[in-house]
Amino acid sequence: MNAPTTRKKVQKKCKIRGYILKVDALEEILSFVSCLPGPDEDEAIDLLLDQLEHESLKSTIIDLGTGAPGGKPSNRS
């Protein structure tokens, strides 16, 4: 996939899961995903985001939003 399409896909998937990305985090994710061309890109993005759910997010480049998309409270702790 081309870079703009992949960038939008990463941003959309992160937003759906309630993550707020800074530019540095987005660039790192895109760098990781670019190593896995083709249909593996989607799986790589999903696996990365699944792993983030198990990590404590005290980073300054990625934050878990205060609520789920649509303004509904998030089930995440």
C-alpha cells in the first residue's frame, strides 16, 4: 500500500481504539508497518495495537484517550 493510505489506516485504527497519537508515534508505527508489505500490514497494525492494550502507557508520544469515540466512556482502565 502507499504511504498516505497506510497513514490514514493507522490513524483510523488508533482512533477507533481510543489512542491519541503524536507525530513521533505515528512515524514509528509507519516504520514498523513498512517492513511488512501487502496484506501483512493490517495484521501488523492490529497486533501492535493489541500489544499496546497490555502495556502501561506512560509515554509522551501516545496516550489513551479519556473516552471512546463518540464521547462514550471507555471500558479501559
